[in-house]
Amino acid sequence: MTPCPECGGSLESGSLLVGSLVHWSEKPKVRMTSPLVLEGAVWHGTYAGRPSPFQAFRCVRCQLCIVPGAPGCAHTFHAGWIFPYAKLRWVSGNTKFAPTFFYPFSSRGRGGVIAETLFSPGFPISISGARCPARRCPECGSLEITYGSREPNEQRSA
Ligand SMILES: [Zn+2]
Ligand SMILES: [Zn+2]
């Protein structure tokens, strides 16, 4: 398995649970027309869909979550932000997360599986208020999400 690009340590594999559409922008502002990077959730016109799992890797030490792109891509990462409207959650290994009726308010799934919250957008006033720094390779779509680096002033305004 590929090591963590930040610290060289081993990565943990699992699933990133995405409960909303996620836009991408290289600027700290986003528009509804900005490209989508993770098309999470089944969008039936409801605010909160069931989260879609994306196969991913993470480094707990660096708080980095990697969604792999095409194998063999040389990757040219561009720095920017992702804009999730709902929490990004995580389950380790091959665990399948089946949400209950109480998702997105409860991170406990069926069969006692508990998803860990990686990123919480809080209650943003605008969609730009829910950003998380990330890097993206435009060639293959690989994403590196630095989920631990939340901007503290964004939290205050929420
Ligand atoms: Zn690391
Ligand atoms: Zn790439």
C-alpha cells in the first residue's frame, strides 16, 4: 500500500461517507456551478440523503484522507477547498455502514457500526462557510482532504 504523502507512515483503508454533493474550488469562495468532486448521497430532493461510500485511505496522524484517482497517474495536485454541506464520515476497513432512520443526526448505523466524523460543516450561513482544505489532481480526480485543518473563524461565524 502507498505510504502517507505527508509523513511516510502507513495508511488505513476504509470508506469515506459522503452525505451531500461536494463542490470543489481553488478559491475560498464557491458557486453552485463549481465542479463537483464527490457526488455523494442519493439526491431525491430531500435535504439529507443516505451517505455514499467512497473507497479511501487516511493517515490519522496527519488527518489526511485520500480518495484515490486513476492508478498510474503522476498526479499534479492543485491546492483548493472542498465544500461539503453535510458531515464527512469514516468507517475503517471493509465495514459497510447502513444508516438508520436517524442518520444524519446519529452516526450509529445498523448492526452497531459507528461512523467517525472527519469533518463537520456546522450550520454554515452560506455554502462558502463549509469549506475544508484539500488538494486535487485534475488529471485523474484524486483528492487529498486535510480534514483536521478547520479554519477557526469559520466556526465562530456559524
Ligand atoms: Zn501521515
Ligand atoms: Zn492524478
